[in-house]
Amino acid sequence: MMTVAHKVADAVLKKIQRSPFYYKRYNNVLQYYINRTYIRYARECSKRYAATHPANFPPSPLLTEPAVCFRGAIDPQKARAFSEKMTELIDRNDRSIFRDPSIEGMQVVVERPLETLGMGLLDVLRNPGVDAGLKTFFRGEYAVVMAVALRSLPSQKLVSSWLWHSDCYPPHTCKLFLHLTPADAETGATEFMSLADTMAYRGAGYFGFGNERIANIEDFAREKGLPYRPFHNNVEAGDATIFNMNFFHRAVSPRKGFRDVLELFLIPSPIPWEEHLKQHADYVRNPPSGYPKDPNNLQAAAVRSTMM
């Protein structure tokens, strides 16, 4: 049973982590040791890259913008073929198909997409523009530690990821969406808020975590005198988006049809992503939920995951 002292200490830590000084510095409210671990790891990876490569990177747009699009990251026909494969797996209720009962009817998940859909999905990382954009963000090499394919379906519900939220991941991490179908206002393009608006909502007390998420955020904005100006990027099949998931964002259900994406979670790496994937295939195949607590020791995390 938690003692009174522990409760007080937790309350103090939570207050510190939700202070402007803290969340403006890290763009999250994670524990300090997690932020410190990732900052040190990213610095080490970047230093190793700079020892053997020119590393005069410009500032990454993801430091101040929630998302950057890359057009034609893979061939559109190839993207559509992956979407058709998803339809085939869903129609036969393949064992890789997962339907979360809490959001039933809103989304279908294809697990282990690198096995079920094919390793060709990772051609997106071989696109020169995408690779350069990621290396600019990471200041060096990067690695895939999670892959999942998602199909969004029409729905009137507003729950979970469909509410405005911040994912609260460590610094120097990002996600990549490979769009397998077009996405716009009609077909379910993800909506984002700017860095300034994200910080303004946090300053007013809205962090968008778990059961703190609210459906009537426009009412909250009016009450607090905040702007409400979400935006999205129209994309075509084969385009890619890399985004900083600690900015406020929300999933949007398509009004018609469906939206298919491959989602990759990326972290810094001391070695190229293909080599990292070979060394850590077990972890990527069955990653624990969330993010790796120690990016330097993925193998141990993979073993713990298989034992749970």
C-alpha cells in the first residue's frame, strides 16, 4: 500500500513534470531519467555518425512543426498493392488481424506487417528524401523498433486516439506514416496542432493523456480564450509523413471508404537501420507496448516481452 510520503512525492513530481519549464524543455511529461537516457543516447549516436560522415545538418522542421510530408516516397501502385493485401487478410480474418473491442468498428490492426504484408514496406526508408529527412531529425542514423498497419473505418464515435492528445514519447523519437491510400478531410487525414497551440493548451491545463482527454475541446478553447485551428495534410497513396507525436494531434475517421497506413516508430541508432533491424528482429517482431525504456538494450526488453 502506498504510503502518504509516496503519494506526496508523486504529487510533487507530477507538478514538476507538468510545469512549463519541464514540458517546454522536453515536449513531454515523462520521468526525468527517461528523458536523460534518450538525450544521452541520441548524443552518443550522433557523435558516432559524425566521426565517419559529414554531419552539417540543417535544423529539422520537426523541432517546430508537427509533421512533414514526402511525396511519392514509394510507387503508388506498390502502396495500393499493400492496401489490397490488407483487405485480403481482413476478409479472411487472418491471425494477424486485431480488433480492439474498446474501439470496435473504428479501426482494424494488421500486426507484424513486415511479415504479413512484406519487407517491401521498408522501401520507404530507402527513399532519398525520407532518409535525409530522418537523418536530419536524428542528426545521424535511426532504427525501426515498432511496425503496425492500421485501417481506419467510418465512425461517429470520439474516443481514444480520435480525441486530441499528446503521445508523450521520449525526445529524439518520431513516427512515420507510409500512406497506402489517399487521405484528406473526407478520407481521414490526421489533424495536428502547431507547437505554439500545443504549448498554449498545456499552459491552460490540457495535456490529453489517457482518461484526461475530452471530446468538447472546442468548448475548452473558448472557455480559456485559446485558438482552435487544427490542420491536416492531404496525401496520396505512396506518400509518407514523419511527425513528432508529442505535438497535439488526433485521428479522424473517414467519412467514406477507409484509410490504410503503415506506422513505424523510430529511435536514434549508432548503426544504419537495416543492420539494426537484423540485430533486433525479435524485438521488432514482438515489441513491448509503448517505447523501449532503454534504447541501448533492446534484446533484454524483447526477452522480457516473450516471457510476459
